[in-house]
Amino acid sequence: MEGVINTIGRRKTAVARIYMKVGNGNITVNGRDYKEYFPTAPLQYVVCQAFETVDAMGKFDVKANLDGGGFSGQAEALRMAIARALCEANIEDRPVLKAKGLLRRDSRMVERKKPGQKKARKRFQFSKR
């Protein structure tokens, strides 16, 4: 692998655009370290999941721009972008990442609120009289 790999990952309304190059394992998210940006351990695990799957922890530097969504959506979007970049870096990693489901776009979105209802499916309280 030579140069910089540029990929994109999406989840819910979050979009992660990343630039990955050979380095020593620095993951920068919106100009901050990923451990500062994602303070909880489960979200940090999600971000590093693709690297741990292919034993590439500490081999690549990632610079990520995250936009939209919440913390969990952003973390999963970043995981997908990293998995796609690892596939571009080494095509032999693809079957392992695919088996773990890291290359699949999770298309579940929030259902819209309908008029005349309290939420998407919850209705206002019915009163007969």
C-alpha cells in the first residue's frame, strides 16, 4: 500500500470521511484523539473493531471527519469507513471483515413522526367520551 486511502462510512444520519495511511496507530477524529472524542469504552472498542479483526492495530494512522448523527452512529460509521480502507489496503482482509459484518451498511434509520400522532407509532390517548 502506498499513499493515502480515502473512504466513507455511513450509519443512521452520521457520515465518516477518513484518510488512512501507514503509520503508528494514531486515530484523529475532528482534530481530537478518538479516546477524547469517544470517552466510553464500548464506543472506543467499536472504532478499533476493524483493526483488531485483521491484526492491524497500530499499523495505520487515521484522520477522520465526522458529521451528523449521535455518538453511536458516528462510531459505527467510522468503523465501516476503516473496514473499507483496510480492504483497499489489503484485499486478503476482505473475507474476514465481511464475515464479521463490518462492510455491511446498516440501513436502519429513525422512522418519521406522522401527523395526528404523538410519535412515529405512538398515538394520542383515545377518549371515547
